[in-house]
Amino acid sequence: MLEHERIEIERDIFQILAGIVVITVLAWLGLELGSLAIAVLVLLGFMTVAIARNSKSAGPLRFLYRLERKNRGFGSGAIWLGIGVLLYLLFVHSEPYLLMLLFATMISDSLATISGITLKGPLLPYSRRKTIVGSAFYFTSMLAFGYFAVGVVAIVFSLLATFVESLDIKIDDNLLVPVALIALFLIVAR
């Protein structure tokens, strides 16, 4: 396994663990208190990135530098993820939908990367980096969770999220996927 692939997998394991915490907080505390607690966690995450960014010898935060991609600014992925989560909290006022969308962004996205790296397989015809295997893991994991959260409409959300995540464009998918899913939610929630 190449060094950048190992780093990606470590980043995604960290993101999955964070996703489990966020989803558990929401499920345990409910929509109002859970959303507030998640917003506080995101703000603490932003502060952690800022502290670590300003001091490479930040003791216990030093491990965060191991999780960084070489060609990106420190903490940029975490910041975009936090912004995406905050957007969900602002616009999605349904606990089942919010659970599904958080799962998509924090867990399905990571499962897609891990499976795409470890299982390889052919690339999507319209992408230079995304694999069919990774997209299949994204779709099936989101659909499985989403079906139990919101029912059959999870199929539409899973298709949209998988497609948007697979696009090979310069906008970070931690922002692009939430924007697309929020737009669909606002249409469906009418």
C-alpha cells in the first residue's frame, strides 16, 4: 500500500469514528439538544484545527499532522466537513433525515474511500480517481442506513449523494454533498 493511501485510510477511520460519535449524540439527545451538542463539537473541532495549525509541536495534537494530505492546507478537509455538518444542522429539521445525511457525509464517504483503495477495481467512466467499488459501497451503506431512517425515499438520496460524491471537480465533496442533499431534502420535505 502506498503512503498516501495509508494516510487516506487513517483519515477515513478517524472520520468514521467521529461520525459514530455525532450520530450517537443525535440519536441519544434528540433533534434539538443533539443538534446543539453537535454544533459545539464542530466548533471544538475548528478550534482544535486552529490550535494544531498554529503549533506543529502541539503535544497531543501532533498526530493530526499524520492524517494530512501532502497537497492540501492543514485541516482543510476537517473544516469543509464541519461546514457541511453545520449546514445540515441549519437546514434539516427532521431527526431521521438528519441522521441519514450525517451518515452519508461522515461514514458512507469514508467507506467509499477505504473500499476503493483496498479493493481497487475499475474507475467510473467519468472520473479519474473514483472507483465503481467505492461508489457501490457509498450507495449501499447509505441506502441501508437511510432505509431504516426514512424509508424508500432513501433510494433517491443515496443515488444523488453517490453521484455527487463521485464527481471529479475542485469543490470539496464534504461541502458539495451536503448542499445537494439539503436541496433535495427541502424539495421532499414540503
